[in-house]
Amino acid sequence: MKGTSGDRSTPRVIAVTSGKGGVGKSHCVGSLAIALTKLGKRVVIMDADVGLANIDILFNVRPRYNIGHIISGEKELKEVMVTTKHGVKIIPGGSGFANLTQLSDGEKLNLLSEFETLADVADIVLVDTGAGISSNVLYFNAASDENIVIATREPTSITDAYALMKVLARDYGIRYFKLVINMVNSEKEAKSVYASLGGAMDRFLGNVVLEYYGYIPYDPQLQKAVLKRSTVFDYAPESPSATRIGALAIKVAESKIRPGSDGNIKFFMKRIFDAAR
Ligand SMILES: Nc1ncnc2c1ncn2[C@@H]1O[C@H](COP(=O)(O)OP(=O)(O)OP(=O)(O)O)[C@@H](O)[C@H]1O
Ligand SMILES: [Mg+2]
């Protein structure tokens, strides 16, 4: 099965990010990954949240190694990745991503050559970047082909999402963002969040496009799944949030990589090093 990007050497790298923490990034990444797998895509999650990496907890898997073992040359990517029962592969970040700016040339080479092998196993790479405007969040966004921003209707989540996109546009030239609004009661509510954020961007940022990408309803079933150490797809596949994430996955699977982006996975890491310079 090939990715929508066509060429085997070019998995799409999609950053999932937010201004404010706790808005549902990791759950969105995890569920989206499962839904995309059901659509026949080969999905790898990169857990790049250097603060509270928790994709492994969400999937209830216990990785033995993390990206640090690749950087040091002790392990290969295929030894570090863990595969969930859904067939989703996870690259645990651990603290390994925290010091990308200080890597030696040899360590960078280890990462670059191992990441090249991702092309053999992935159509889509989802990066859980963590929240905020710390340099790591910015680097991972800058290096990715697409940028999905998650926000809720909370005012602080909206202003923080704006602040993040402003920095990414100003300092990294990112001009296109896809907005997913989480934990709302209706699509109407989601659209009003989109209208206020999109309106502010039009007024103050200019030349930056914010696409309405979809919404995920507030779903008590998702919280029950969390308590059961399960994902909403396993616990309540017919629940409102699983249904909407399924719809989102179809959108992701069908969307083409944006023109001008360089989908080569090897360049993903190179772009991170460039951004970190
Ligand atoms: N659609 C939803 N409906 C109800 N609760 C939700 C929903 N999405 C997320 N949550 C709740 O929000 C909590 C935080 O979600 P998650 O860990 O995915 O956020 P995050 O953005 O990754 O946080 P962090 O910034 O700390 O990494 C979840 O444990 C869950 O309880
Ligand atoms: Mg998270």
C-alpha cells in the first residue's frame, strides 16, 4: 500500500501541535493513527513531546528504547520502534529529542541515516510535538510537511494557538495551517472558534492561511477509555469522538501533500538541524 504522496521514499510528515497544553493532541494523534491504519495507511507516530511524552501510555505499550539510543548509535530505528496491536508504529522520544541543537556531527548522521529507513515502513508520519513555543516544538513544526493545530474553545487555548502560528509564520515562514477544534459540543461551536482565530489571523498576520480541518466533540467515552488504559477506538468505536476522528482520517488520507514541500524523509531531520542552527 502506497501513501498518497505516491513515491515510496516520501512519507508525509504531519506535525500535530498546540499553543496550550492539554487540549487533546496526543489523543488526536493516537486515534488518527488508528483510523488511518484502518484506511490502509502505514502510520508511524513520532513522540516528540520532550516534556510529557505519553503516546506509549495512551497505547499501553512499554518501549525499551528511545530516540536517544539511535542518536548514540546503540540501536537501529527498527529496534527502537514499537508496534501497537493496531499496527501503528511508535518512535518513543524520551528525552532524546531535547538536545537536538547540541548533537555532534556523528550523532546527527546516526539520526539521518536511520530516519531514511522510515520510508520503508511509513506512508504517514504523525509527530506529536508537544505544546507551546519552545524551540523543539517550533523545529518539529518547521521540518514537517503539514501542520495541524489543535485548539479548544477556551480563550487561553485560542490566544496561545494564535501566538504559536504567529511565531511559526514569522520565524519559519509557515503559511498554511489546518485547525482542528477539540472538546466542543457542536460543529457550530467549533466554527465559531475557527471564525475568531481565522479572523484574528486575517487581520494581523496576512498571507497566512488557516483551514478549518474538522472538530472532535467533547466525549465522556474518551475519558472512560483513558481510565481503562484504552483508546476510544478500542473502547467505544461508535462514540462521537471516534466517529469524527474517523472522518478526519479520511480527510488526511485524501489530502495531497502541498506543492513545494519536500517530502523526502531524510530531509525532515536535516530541516530540524537547520531550524536548530
Ligand atoms: N474529545 C475529548 N473529549 C473529552 N475529553 C477529552 C477529549 N480530548 C481530550 N480529552 C481529555 O483531555 C486530556 C488530555 O488530552 P491529551 O493528553 O491528548 O492532551 P495533550 O494536548 O496531548 O496534552 P499535553 O500538552 O500535556 O501533551 C485527556 O486525558 C482526556 O481526558
Ligand atoms: Mg500530549
